[in-house]
Amino acid sequence: MCIANPQELTERHKEYAARAERFPKKVIVCCGTGCIANGAKGIVDAFQKHLADRNIKDFTVEAVVETGCHGFCEQGPLVVIEPHGTFYTHVKPKDVASIVDKTIVSGELLEPLLFRDPVTEQKIERYQDVNFFAYQHRIALRNLGKIAANDIREYIAVEGYQALAKVLTTLSPEQVIDEIIKSGLRGRGGGGFPAGKKWRTCRDVRSDFHYVICNGDEGDPGAFMDRSIMEGDPHSVLEGMMICAYAIGAKQGYIYVRDEYPLAVVHLQKAIDDCMANGILGDNILGTGFSFHIRINRGAGAFVCGESSALMRSVAGEVGEPRAKYIRSVVKGLHDQPTVLNNVETFANVPIIMHKGADWYRSIGCANNSGTKAFSLVGKVRNTGLIEVAMGTTLRTIIYKIGGGIIDGRPFKAVQTGGPSGGCLPEAMLDLPVDFDSLTKAGSMMGSGGMIVMDDKTCMVDVARYFLSFLVSESCGKCVPCREGLYQLHELTLKICSGEGTEADLEKMEKLSRSVIVGSLCGLGKSGPNPFLSTINYFRDEYLAHIREKRCPAGVCKSLITYTVIEEKCTGCVACITACAYNAITGDRKKPHFIHQDKCEKCGACVAVCKPNAIEVK
């Protein structure tokens, strides 16, 4: 039923919130992409069946809530039993009957399903007590894991669209922009440009058309922050876009979603349809006279289309290529009209800023970096997943408190932030506060929020080679510095990884990097040399080992390593012989084996299966 005015929206909020308070007992199932891939939908079906069969008071079929990503992806599928917060991990459909009979009916805990802390080895009962969650500060991710991803009633119950109603009825567009500027909100897509200043510049451009675009083209390897918000809390993105549209005078908005995010598209479209049906989107929103429409555009998988001008060309149906930055999108953006483009996380912050106030938001974070930032924490860390922390939180807290430290207790080596164009920071930087300015000063960048942790088995030269390879393949090729410069940098890293590099190559690469940064049209090229520049800055000794000693200290670069069996450690279990696809290992059972170097392809399969660690890589 259409909501006619803000007062009616408030009544709906009270109704839905009161209903949630009357039925606090819930079975929350994470149905983000990762958990769905591991069978979360089967868990939902099993809960609905068993609860219907048992007819348990206060735990009806409606008590089963399908939420978006909780963030703790490697422990999924996840199930939380409210109101106590009982936290179960790696749940399978076959576990559901026991959860219903023992936990829901009898109040017993299922020990095998509880989370075990990787450091203390203790089983933890409630999700609130798990360090992965306890050290976070969630604002953009505030509703993930708490409300149904595709039910507008649940969003309204947690004060959803109250900020929009407040803006439309009590504030002028200028006052909205003033509040965003005062909050200190900076764009979370990577650049960190103050959002309010961007909005004001766009509004001040005289034009018959203004546009709002949400950038959901999240292309960084290992990054899934925006995807999770679009899947699990799409209404927060829509509300943020509507507030922006009111502030700048836009009537049309677009959400640009990468094609690999089908679930995000489904949930966003459901949210748009529900808003239209309830009078919260479209013509005469909430009876205030303000009109705004939103369309979804799907990207075709080009990394460069995450760049603002290339994205706008793609939305317009043109080839996704960037243009020179002296043409500002806030002045001439989509269809050469003034356009505000922010990413998903930025828009998700807007409603809560307008609801709780700029002063509240500025109280979180650090100087010139207010609020929080979401990251995808991946790599050689025990607890991987989606996290959000206050600006200024140190890398050490993120990696060792939230992340639980390095897998197998190995030494920490580096953390790469900012996506493929970011930089790698060494152990000496672990106490660096994570904010836009500190990361940039250290030679890295915030980027959209990728964070890849590496241990001592990682070769930093190979890391630079990998990310340069990615950037070469994703460059649109429009400008020579990026197209040719990144290609040459990649070729030189290949040369070094193969043991054929020289110290003169390093000088050439540093000079070439400066030229690429100065001459490239867009951010892809300007930040493209970062993987090399940061690794040569902090890990020059590894480059020199490859060049002078023809040795890869981490044992990664195939041309520079050999695999040999340590006879004293080898138990003759034949596991390595079984794993070797090239018949390069021979030996009798219970006797030391031998690796034939002429056959060995250095794939690492033998090392992976050798329990006594009897295979040496050097």
C-alpha cells in the first residue's frame, strides 16, 4: 500500500518495529553469495520444514530470516539464534534438526558447530563475543546480518527512510549539503574526495538535468564490500541516492552493477519495485512533490569502467574509455550534464549521517578521516571476510585482533591495500593507522577497500608481477603511458622473476613508473606503478636477491628454485609420489624418496601434501 506522507511512514515504522519487538526469537541464516554457494538456501528450507513440523511457540516459519552477508565468510554457512545470539558456523542442512531439537527447544549448545577461536582454541557461544565482530565498528554494514535482505518492512522497522522523510520535510538542499560537508564524509570508492563538496559543485552548475550514479562496479581482486551491501541492504543505497538527488536537484539516477553480481541485481530491483509500490520512489515521493527514478545498468566486466568517466560512457551506451580529468564529471558527466558519482559504501553512509547528525559521524574516526571504512580482509590471515572499522584503526588491530593473525602462526610479511593499484606495506608499518592520508603517505592507498595479507612464503617481486599483469590486461589502451608503460613494467618484472634481470632494469623501472604516473589519463594508469614502487621501496633486498644471487628468498619464482627431499625427515609415505602429476618423484615405501630435477615442473603439489615437511624449497 502506498505511503502517502512522512507521517504515515512514521506510523509504518512504529508498526513494523513493534512487531519485531513482539517476536524477538529468530533464526537468522546468512544468505550472502558465499553462504548460498555452500548451501544456505537448503538450510533455510530445512529450518522452515522442521519448525513447521514441530509447531514451537514463538518460533514459527516466519522466524526464519534470510539476511545478507554477515562478513565471516570462511566460517559459513552461518546461523544465529536470537535473542541470545547463539552463533553456529559451517552449518549443513543435516544439522538443522539437531539445532531445532536441542538449541531451540531444549536450550542446549551444539559444541561441534560453535566457533573456535584460532588463537585461544576456545569455543565461543555468542557472535558478539567473537573477536572478528567485537573489534568492528559497523555503520555502512549496520544492517547486514540483522534484517531480511529483500523485505522493505524490515528496513522501515530499523528507521529506514526516516532520514529521507526528514530531509524532504525539514531541510533545504543547501542544508543537506552543508550537513554532509560538516560530517567529513569522503568518497569510499578510492579517491577519498569530500562527498559534500562534490555535491555542492554539481548543484551549482546551471542545467536542466542533473544525474546521480552509484558505482557498484567493484572490480578489485578479492574485494566484495559493495556487493555485500547491494545484496544485503539495498534500501540503504537507494535512500542515500535519493537524499543526494534531492540535494543536487536530480530526477534520474543509475546504479552501475558489475555483471558478475546477479544476486545484487535481483535484490536491488526488488528494493526499487517495493519503493515504487510504497510511494517512496518515483513521482511525488511521500507526497512531498519530489520525484526521482532509479535504473540499474549492468557492467560487462571491464575493470576500467570503475573509473568515473569510463563508467558514464558505458551507462550512455558508449565504449567504456576514460577521458582527460580537466573535464570534471560534476560539470559534464553523463550525457555531458552535471553528475554526482559515488560508490555503494558512500551512499550507504548518507542516511545514517542525516538521521544521527554530522557531529555524531565526526566523532568516529580520526582527523580529516571521519567515520568508518569497510574492507575485504583476505589472504594468509586466519579469519577472512568482510569487516568495517573506524578510520584510524591500525593494521595490527585489523590483522591480529579481527583477523586472528597469520595462518599456521607464520611470520607476517606484508599487507596489500587499495586493490591492484595499491601498495604493499611491510611489518614495520603494522602500527600505521588506516585512513586515506596515512596510507597514501606510506606509498599505498585506501582504494575501494581490498586488504590482502601475506606471509613469509610470498615473493614480493612475484606480487608486483601479478598485479601488473592484471592491470595490463584491464587497461583500455586509450593512452600510451598506461598501455605501453604498464606493459613494459610487467615485462621487466617477468625478466627479474626468471633470474635474467639487472640492476639497470630497476633504475629503468623507477624512471618509467614516474612517466606513467604523470602521463596517464585516468586513475588506473596513474596508480598502476604502485605495486612495483611500494615493493621496491620496502622489499628492495628481494629484488636484489633475484638479480645478484639468482635466488627467490620466498621459494616462489620457478626459474630460481629447486625442490629436494631431506632424507632425515622423509618417512617414505609416498604421498608426494601420488600427488606428482609429472612422475618426477621415485622411491620405495618407508624409504627416503628422490626428486628428479629434469622432470620436476615445480608445481608445489609435493610440498602441499608432505606432512613431515621433508621437501625443501631453495
